[in-house]
Amino acid sequence: MYIKKKERELFKLIDDKLKIPSKWIKFVDKQRVHHNLIIKKKNEYICTNCKHIFHSDKKVNEECKCPNCKNTYLVKSDRLKDYTFKDQLAIFDKVDNYYIERIFQLESHYHNGYINYYCFEWGRNIYDKYFSCMFQIMNDNTVGTTSGYWISYRENFNSNWKYTNSYYSPIAYYDEFIYYPYNLKKLLKNDSDYKYSQLWELVKHVDYCNLTYLLKNYNQSIEFLTKLKLYRLALNPKTFLFKNTFEERFLGLSKDYIPFIRKYNLSLNELEVLSVLKEKNINLIRMISKLDNFKNLSSLINFKKAFELTDLNSENCVEYNDYLTMIKTMKFDMKNPKYIYPKNIKEAHDKIEKEYEIVKDNLICEAIKNRGNELSKYTFNNSKYIIFPADSIESLEDESKQQHNCVRTYSERIAKGSCDIYFMRLVSDREHSLVTVEVRNNEVVQKRTKNNQSTTAEQDKFLDLWERKILKG
């Protein structure tokens, strides 16, 4: 795509002023430590990080903690020839009135017992002072697949940048990064809105996060939770907003649970599990949190009883989730222990799956229609825009065709209750797509215009009002 002269000058200005920070190598090395394996050779286990040899009973593809360097790595057989690690790192910086997100790929290759690594800058997001993305540009020496999953770096570095604002852009695929934290305090301290935000501490204690989302949706809960050292919870600022008491903030849990939440740095999903179980059992909590439909399932089953009566474990918990979702969709008696607590989960799953496939399409159509009727109470409009829920597979297919997106593939997720889809359109032209909106737990998690482009400030204002007043009201 042709880059205008004015924009070329901007990109060059940014290129000239940006520098690699002094602690960058230290930061990269810290992340690279995670790019290691434990190699199982007969009865010996070798850590590729510290070369320590030890004994264990862990199997291949299980995680194992090295007794020497204390890091936990995946166990692989000594027959393994090649293995690749990839992480997306980012430096958040500012040039004049523009915020720059510099994207680096840290890539490590294991080959026959040795690990080599590379780290290169391949993309940039350029934001205005309100953190709205103005440009996505990609280094001319990088190439990527249409899925965005894979990028490759050509040698002979130069700093030529090209536009990549498209649905298939590798940059568009990534919205979370591991951020370099050491420059953020100085950068944000100059802005009165973020002077006390503690975002520089937050990014030190989490892996991947979306910093621009936190900046755009900043509220005092980020500072509050970060000071409590509840870092992963601080990634969800909207969830903890407008809560009056401590118990309301923490889903009915008392202050006695804070040391436990802090010790294991619980995520929001894990906190929700804890609020149901009321049991400080981190293994059980993490196992249950893998059930992507936990909120719905928690009203259907007793998780303690499920672990007593079934063979539920970390390996088959996803199958159990699918099984329960299928029998609920097929309108089985969800109060009958015979159905909800099968002794052999895999056997029960495989049996019901055959029946489910026969009636699935009709059930999905009916479920989406029912969900659309249920969500119609959240329809909202002002003088310009209107937003309303998807109510049929046909409406999803039409939206997908108009918007050039993949929302048609969300039908099963809607039927299962994993998410909801809404269409935002002009009041004067309800038939033509404008913004596709994904909602989970009454919170907007994704909003895209045609070709998966970002929404405008005016559209964001309407959606924020709808979310705050209607979804959460």
C-alpha cells in the first residue's frame, strides 16, 4: 500500500528517535529462560537451561520442575530433533504526541540438544494521545502467513516500514504482548491521568497483557489491585468498577482469602471458581478453571461431588465440559446424578457425541433463536446508532458476509452460552452491517468494523454507554 509523504516523514522521525533501552538484553534473557525443555533419556532427565541431570517419574509431555534452577519445563523425549518457542515482546514508547508499540519476536529453536535464539523487531502500532490505533506497520524484512500465526525475518536488517492494516495482517492477530517494564514509570508519570496508575508494576508481574486496553479503560481498580499485588486481577479493570464493599469486589469472598489469591496470583476466572468452591485448593481451582463454560456449569453440578463420583482430572476436564454442554443442549434431566456424574467421562462423552451430531444443527438454530429472544431486552439506540442481538444462524452468516469476518463460526459458542454476538448499526439503515460486537459476561470483549478494522471514537462512546448503562445496569 502506498505511504503518503507526510506519513513516511512521521515513520522516519519515529525511527530516528526510538532507541533500544539499556535493560533490553536483560529483559530478553529473562524471557528466554522460559524457552527450555527437560529432555528424558531413559531414566535420566536433563534440563536444557542449567544442564542439570536428575531423576523423576514425570512422563513425556508433562511438566517437570528442575531441582537445580527451580524452573518448570515441558518434558520431551531425547528422540526429539526440533522444537520451536515463540513469544511476542513489546516496548511501549512515545515520540512527540504519538505512542508507539514496538513488537519483537523472541524465537528459540531446539535442535539435537542445543538451543539458539533470535529476537527481532517486526511490527509497530502507532497510537494517538487517546490510544486509538492510527497505523499498523510492518518491517519490510518480515513476512507472515494470512493466519498471522507465523512470521519470518529476512536477513540484512533495514528499517523500511510498510502498511499492514488488513484483516490478514500478522499484527492484527496479536493484541497482547509481554511488555518491557523499565521505561513505563518515567513515560506514564508525565501524564496526570496515569501518574499513580502502577501500570509499570503490573506489567512486571504478568506475562501477556493488552497495555493499550488498560490505558483506554483505566480506572482506580488497577491501582488498587496492583498495590494489593493481585496482578492478574488488575488486568480486568471494568470487573472491579462501581463496587462499594470489599466482598462485592471479590465476589463475596472475605479479606481472609487475599493471602491465598496473592500467593497464586489468581486470574479472574480462577477467582470465580474460588468464590463458588470456598476452598483454598489451588490444584482443584486451576483444574476447574479450564472448563470454559464454568459459570453455566457451576449452577448445574457440584464440583466436589464431580471429583468424587467421576474420573475427572486435568486431562479429561475439557471432555467433561463438552459432555455437560451437549446433554444440557439436548435437554437431559440435569438434576439426575446418573447423567451429570458419569463414572467414565470419556466413554460417556463419546457415546453422547454420536447422538448430539444427529440433532446438533436443529438444536443450535433453536438455541440461538432462544438466546436472541432472551437478549432482546439489551437492545439499545440513540438518535444515530442501534445495537441488537443476533437471533439466527442466517443473521450471523449475513453479518459475516457483509463484514468480511468469521462471526458465522460463532454459532456453537452462542448456543453453548460461551459468548453473545450483537450487531451495531445505523438507526437509519438497520440492514447494513456497521460494527460486530462480542460480549462475554455482560462485558464487551471485541468490537470490529468491516474487515476487522477498529471502531471510531464516536462508536466507542456509544458502546461504552450501552455496556455501562444497559449490560451492567
